[in-house]
Amino acid sequence: MKNISTLIISLIIAAFSPTKSYAESPELADSLLWEVSGNGLTQSSYLTGTLHIMCEKDFGILPKVERAIKASDQLYLEVDVNDPNEMAVMQQMVMSDTLLTDTLSTEQQTTLNQALKELMGLSLEQVNKYSMSALLSLMLVKSVECPSIKVLDMELSTLAAAEGKTIAALETIKAQMGFMDKAFTDEYIMTYFEQMDEYKMVFSDMVEAFKAEDLNELMDLLNDKRFYNADVEHWLLKVRNNNWVAIMPEIMQKNSTVFAVGAGHLGGNIGVIQLLQEAGFTVKPVMN
């Protein structure tokens, strides 16, 4: 049980690449790094989109992102993956107050048990005390079929630490997991388990778009309506994006900052790029 807990805690943050903003918006340049300036800033900050997990063979930090981190004072991630206190909070939150076998129907238990065995070699009984959100996070990560995966957020954190940069977070793990719980009902999570093969194919296309810095294609793939609904859109995108943009100006005024968030947060009419522009900042792509 302890080993399962450790695995879930280490991977849960990486599982969800949120969908794009729901309304049409102008196409974005093919870049995963954007410079933020103007509106009283004395030095530029940067916004980079991440695909949280990928196979090691596909992984690489873009040289321009490395340069931005080296030129900036600090790195802000969605959550602080290095804070032991945050990890302790997550360890508590991955557990459920009720057993899965007490809340799921017989049919749902059969579906979940089969998916667990195929992807993890585990049984429902072994994870009966975990939350559905925790299991979904883990299973989405394990659906990435390669012998070794990389978590981009953690690799960026390692790079920033090696450069002596401050590392901080836009939100707490408790807040992020609270949004996940609001976005994903147990019934909706079951649809992910039922469509895991389809998710694998879409994710493979996401990786190729990410490697090509084709932000528009990547966001179209993230917009696949099989894997999100209005609740996911509202809680994982709209609310969080607005929360972040509310605090980013003060952060940037004090220090030059690289903000690294899931690429699905960048575009669209409620995306971070447009929200920053509406707040008076100049946001432009860094092409090389």
C-alpha cells in the first residue's frame, strides 16, 4: 500500500493536461514560449506551455526555455513539486473517506478492476481506499506506453534549482485537487477508463504537436470533447486561469519570472495569453 501511495503522489500532478478555452480565438504563433512585457514592468517575464508527461525518448527542454530560465530570477509552476509539506497534503488527499466498492456499481467495479489489471497489474481491492481522481491521475500517466517517462514540470524545477533560481507555485496542491474534485465526478471519470485506448492515440498526437511547437494543433487535440465537459472547462481552465492572472502582475513587478503551466492554459478567449493582454501587458511569441 505504501508503494502504491508513493507512486500516486509522485505522478498525480502530471496527469491532467487541461483542455483549451471553449470559444474561438485567433490562431497563435507556433511557439511554446511567450514574452510578457509592458504595463509598467521594468524587465520581461516569460510564459511557457508544458505537456506535463512524455516518454523519455521524446523529452527535451527547448533551448530558448533554458535561456529564459537562466535570464530570469525565478520559476513559477502550477504547484510546488519540491515542497515536502505540499506532498504531505497530497498524501492525505489521495485517500477517500469511503471505499470504492461502496460507491461504485457492480458494472463500474468490473470496468475499473479490468483497467487496473491491464495498466497497472493491480486489483480494485488493492486501491479500494483511494479517491477516483487519484486513480484517474495514475492511470492516465500509466497509459503513456514507454519504459521511462519524464515529468516536464519536475525537470524544469531541477534546471531552475541548478541555476540557483527561486521556485514557487501559482496555487497549492490542496486548491488544485479541490478543482479536480469539482471538475470530475466519479461517473465522468469512469468514461476515461472506458475510453483509455482512444486517449492513448490522442496523447500520441499531442506529443508530436508539442515537439513541433504547434500550439494550435496541440490545443485542438486537447479540445477533444471525449475527454472534457463544461465542468472540466470551468474548474480546470476558467477559474484557475483567472486566479493566476490576478496574481501574476505583482509577481512580475517584483522579479523577472518564468511561468510554466500546461499548454492548454495558454490560448483561447479565457487563456492566460489573452487574459494578460486584456490586463494591459504585451505578450508575444519567442520564436528562437
